[in-house]
Amino acid sequence: MSDGALEASGLVRTYDGRRVVDVEHMTVEEGRVVAILGPNGAGKSTLFRLLALLEAPDEGVITHFGRRVTARDTVARRRVAAVFQSPFLFQGKVSSNVAYGLRVRRVSRKETGLRVAKALELTGIAHLTAAEVKTLSGGEAQRVALARALVVEPSILFLDEPSSNLDVDVRRSFRRDLRSIVERLGTTVVLITHDRSEAFSLAQSVVLMRDGRIVQQGGVDEVYSRPKDAFVAGFMGARTIWRGVVARVSDGICSVRVDDRLMVEVVAEASTGDRVALAIRPEDVVLSFDASPEAPVATSVRNRWSGVVESMRMAGPLADIWIDLDGAAADSGPLHALVTRPSVQELSLAPGVRVTAGVKATAVHLLDETGEG
Amino acid sequence: MQLFWDAIVEAFRLLGSLNSYVFQVIGLSLEVSGSAVLIGLVIGIPLGLWLGLSRFPGRSLLVALVNTGMGLPPVVVGLFVLMMLSRRGPLGFLSLLYSPPAMVVAQVILATPYIAAITMSAVGSLPREARLQALGLGASRAQSILLVLREARVGVMTAVIAGFGAVISEVGAVMMVGGNIAGTDGNKTRVLTTAIVQESRMGHFGTAMALGLILLALAFTAMMLLTRVQEGSGARWMKS
């Protein structure tokens, strides 16, 4: 017996002859928060509508808790609830909005009142019960939308980019409260987002989508630390993607030749001669004053490359640094590093300054070469 | 100018005398146009909802036809209904010609496109999420459509106003299919607009003017009431 709260198989949705969703199989386990991640146009929102039974697929089967369901199945739809990116609040008061799902289920007036009060309390907007929805801020409106969905006590809660329209501060508090509510209720949640920070802050599992297909799915840590290909690595934060050939393998460490003078050591399983792609996250790059890479240093960092700062961009407390490595071919692209503002000052980083970049062999991800960057 | 002055004096004298002929004409006008708008709502609102919420092959053609319907000349509609209901026409067996029901039929044809087109526009201007949100909270298809209608109610009231305005003031269609029959008993088909034409032709400018003023007052009152309802819906929504 499957413990899947939601399963989809052979799901296809076509618009104007173009397959916008083509999902072989996906499962959401009960009580888990699953984030469906992908860039704009990946088919996330269409998949959201299909899974939430708001739209019928052209092909495929969806089951909720082992039971086959369709968009025409009102009983099945009443076991789930959806919150959209732009909350469409109905004209009237907050309490009336939150009560909507109960009204359509013909729940008694007395019980409706109690459950609405509880949902508003849970989402931290009890003080807005009698407020007209037109008076609400974006964050308050999204909380009303969340309360409106939670009040029906859904078995599966679908969230479509619930915080992407909010200001940074409001978004932070909304996500924090959302995580706390979801943890407390133990509800199965399907979260659609293009923002990996939203996925990381809320989800236990992720489903990566591109061009309507699932590229990789699994636990957040698994997908983050073992991206399947360059697309997933890039989406999970790697900015430096190189391609090369495994030159030798020794004690579990592969030496990959990227260019004539650029060797990268990576802890991974591969064979000599394999063509591979490598991904490096900017936060895994450590910069230091330029010193000869051959000079002995007391460090576990196996990859040390000299180069010149090509460009840099300050972004709040951090700085993005792009480094042209000595010996790297132009088509490999610069190495992207993320350093703190104090480090920028300490190293006197500026375009043209020579630095040494270090990356641990365990921080380099070896990818399927067939993946596209 | 004396002609106008005499007419205005006659108009107020007639209104003050509570003339039964005048009240009979007013009553029939309201009955025919009111019935036409009600039937037009029954046809036009579902049609507007369907066109506003659905996407299907041929929709553009239907939308164009409905929009064209707002420009239908009343006299052409009258001619069409006349031919349909005439003895030799396909619906001649109903014997409805020159009767209030025939006038209602003609006015329904005139009012429905206004109601459908404006409802369609009001519904279509709502975000797609409106209906999806209702469905996403467990509404049935019918409940989600009712929600959309409720959210678009200001626009729907505009449709009612436009439909009523289109029929209360038209003369061509009711003249052709009603026949402008006056009388104290039997099948009377004289309404305000046709009565104005009739009285003017007979040189009774005072009576015609009185009926014209009544028509204006009637239209104004009806529009004021509908506008109040419309603004009430909007005001509650827009408040603060």
C-alpha cells in the first residue's frame, strides 16, 4: 500500500500543440512539504492546476490518497485547498472570505464561526476579522488567502508562489509563520515556486522542472548536494559550470582536466576518460591573497587556482566576484565567488587584482555531462 | 415658441388630471419593457457568462455577433418578428402578432445582446483566479459561476441598465409588431413611444409632450434606481 498523499502518472497537458506538462511520475508523501521548482515557463503552474484538480489533463492519472481523482470530482476537490500567487479576495469582509469554503460545503453557521475564528487566529490576523478586504496590505491579504484555505482543513494544501508578491520583510515573516503553521498541522503541502530560497525554507522534498518535465526529484539535501545535471546544479545555486575529461582517479578523487592548464580535483565516482561536467557554488569558493598554487599551505583545500578579478558587484552584505583563472579557456567562463563585505576590504578586491581561489574537492559537484548548462 | 409653451401647459394639465389613457399607456410600457428585460436577463446573463468564461473554437464569431446585436436597428428587429409571427410566417400559428407578447419578443431580441455583451465584458475583466480560487476552495462548478457573477455584479447591473434603456425608448419594433392599438378593452398595444408618434401625427402636441415627459421621467427614475443599486454594490466594495 502506497503512503503517497498524491501521485501523478503519465500526466500530459498540451496548449496549442505544445506540451507544457509531461510528467512521467511524481509522488508526494503524506505529511511532507514538497516544492515544485523551476524557472518561468517550466510548466509549474499548469502542473499545480492539474494536481489541485482545477484543470483536467489531456492524459494521465492523478490519485489522492490512493483514490483516482479528476477535476470534475467535487468531493475530491473538497479534500484539498489552493492558495494562489495573487490572492483573489472576494468582495466583502475578511471573515466572509475565510468562511467561503465552509459555506460551499454547507457547514452550519455556528461551526463556520468557530472555524473561521480559529483559522484567523492561526494565521495571526484575528484582529482583521471585520476588516474590508480592500483595506488590507499585500501580506495581510495573503494571510487571509491562507486562512481561507486552512479553514477547510485540507488533506493537501496547494500553494502557488505564496510569498513571491510580498516585500522582503513581509515575505520573511510570512514564510516563517507558514512554516510554523504547516509543521504544527502536519498537512501535506505542494508548494510551487521559482525561488529556491522559498523551497529551502519550507520544503523537505523538491521536484525540479524544466520544459514541462521533471528533471530531478528527491529530498532537499539530496538534490542540493547531488544535482543530477548542470541545469539542476545551476538552479540550486551553482554559478560555475565547467566541462572536462577525467584524467586520473586516485583514492576516490578524480582529477578532471577542464582546460590545458586547469585541473579540478573532485571527490566522486568516475572512470578515467569519462566526459563530465563540474559545478561549483559561489559560496564554496574561498579567496585569498595571490600566492603560488604550488606553495605549500596547511589546508584541506585541494583546488587552488590563481586568477584576476574580472568584475565584482556589491549586493548588500555580500559581494559577487568573477575571476578569470590563469590557463582557463574563454569559453569555460570565469569562476564565480561570493564573499563577505569585510573580505572584500581585507583582500582589497577590485577588478584587476590577482587572487587565489580555493575550492574543496568535496565542494565540486560532478554532473551528468548530457545535462545542459 | 407659443407651440412649445402650449404643449408644456397641456402636458402638466394632462398629468395633473390623472388621465386613465395615460396611465394605461404607462402601465403597458413598463409591463412590456420590464418583461423583455427580465427574459433578456434569463438569456443574456448565462450567455455572457459562457462567452466570458469559456474558450472554444468559434467564440470570436459569437462574440462579434453579440456585439453586433447591440447595434440592431429596432425597425429591422420589428420586421423580422413581424415576418415570423405573421399568418404566413413560421410562428403564425401562435397568433401573437399585434399583441403585447409580440412586443415583448421584439424587445427581448433588442435587450439580450446588451445584457450578454456587458455581462461578458464584466466577467471577462475579472482575473482568471476568481473562478479558480472558488474551485480551489471546494466550490462546485455552479457555485464558482455564482461567485464570478457576484464579483461582477456592478457590471451586471450596468447590463440591466443598458438593456432597459435600449427597450423603453425604442419605437420601431413595438410599432411594427404591436400595431399601436389603443382602446379601453381587448388587445391594447399602445406604449409611450408609439403613443407619442400617434399623438404627434394627430397634431396633439400637448399630449405628445406630456407622454414624452412621462417617458423621460420614467426612464430617469428607473435608471436612478438601477444606478443606486449599482453604486451601492460598488460603494460597499470600494469603501475605505
